Amino acid sequence: MSDGFQNLQPPETRAAVGGACQSVADHILRDAPSLSLAHLVRAQAMVEQGQDPYDSLIAAHETGGALLWMAARRLRLALDIEARAALAEMIGADITQLAKADLGRDFLAALYLRADAGRRAEMSAVFATLAPDVQAQIVAQIRRRL
């Protein structure tokens, strides 16, 4: 559901896949409510169906711990939705978590370069709260990707 080909699918196919994924995620979450990946799959499925993924993204964040790959997937999804202002705290926490590691900074640089001016401003506001050495590392990574 999150591969590069999903946008090429007709809307009805995307909605059907989203509905099936949400159903599977809901089933898993009944037995394993702390499974972060299931919350994330549910959030993505909700986006595909035009629903608000806020609760699922927050649950994915709360249960995901310090896993960088989960933070990256949550952040990518959160920055792509219109109602992301409500997720500002989670977005900030995920950016901060990703900024702590080389791979995370590389992901942030790539995401920053693909972002529009509004999303860049949101990311920059979080970058400004980080330690100066971390800020410098992020800027260096962005420059390397240019």
C-alpha cells in the first residue's frame, strides 16, 4: 500500500486496498493493541480512504518507541496529510528522533528536499530546536544531496 505504484492505481482500487488493509490492521489490533506497525498500516489505510488518521498515527507513535524506520514512515505520512497541524508534537518528536542518527539525518535531508515551502518551514522550525552540532549535520546532509 505504500509502494511507489499506489498512486498509479485507480481511486477505487486504492480505496479497496485501503479498506482491506484497515480491516486486517483492526483485526490484529484487537489481539495486539500495542503493535505499532498495525497502527501505522491502519493510519495509511485511513488516508487512502479519505479518513482522519490522527488517532492511529498517535497510537503508532506511542507504541513505536525509538525505532527509526517507524519514525520515518510516520513522519512521511504525517507530512503528507492536510490536518498535520494537529500532529505537530508527534512530527517534532519524530524529526528529533531521526536527527540523532546518520540514517535518520539522511532521510530528513531527502524528505526536506522533496518538500514544498510550507513543509520545509515546518521542518526547519523543528531543526532550529536541535543542538547546533545536529543542525550542522542536517545542513551538511542536505548539501550533500543537492
